[in-house]
Amino acid sequence: MVQGAIGKKYVIKHYKHGIVKTKYPDMTAIVASEKQRACRDDFKALNAIVKAIYNDPVERQEWKIKLGNPPRLYGAIFKAYKKEVEEAKVQRLQATNRAIRKSF
């Protein structure tokens, strides 16, 4: 079964009603907002970290044990690592808010 982009001309999509061939989207005129660029940059950095973890056999085994041998390890590592990063970000924000409140 073929799916996904074929060169930069067509995209094959699978729906429950059948297979559809569409034109490859032209994204040249799209201007991303500051938040979108920041989100994409964060995702790219997170993906690079997870890829490094996944490609290291020792760390990969540690994460496999930590997560309970999930069927899709890469996605599970990504989800867990993203959650850790977001929780750390929330904790830093809360600490900053406490420090601001104490200063007044």
C-alpha cells in the first residue's frame, strides 16, 4: 500500500471510504506566527533528544524498563520526555511566581 508524499507533486491519503490522491500542498506563502515558530523549534529540539535516546542502546533499555516495555517505544519516550519537560517548565514558572509574590 502506498501512502504519503510522492516526490513534491502528489500525496496519497487513506480514508475509511477509500484512497485519495491530492496535490502536494504549497506552503511557500504561509507565514508562521512567533508562537508557531517557537513550538516548531521546541518540537524539533525534543525530537532530536528523543532520537539520541532511542539510538543509544543503554538509554533505550533504561527507558524501556522505565515505561514498562511499550509496543511503540519511540512515541512513548517522546510523550514521557515531553511531559517531564512541561512539568519542569511549570515548576520554574511557579517558583518565579512565588519569588515575585515574596518580593512585594
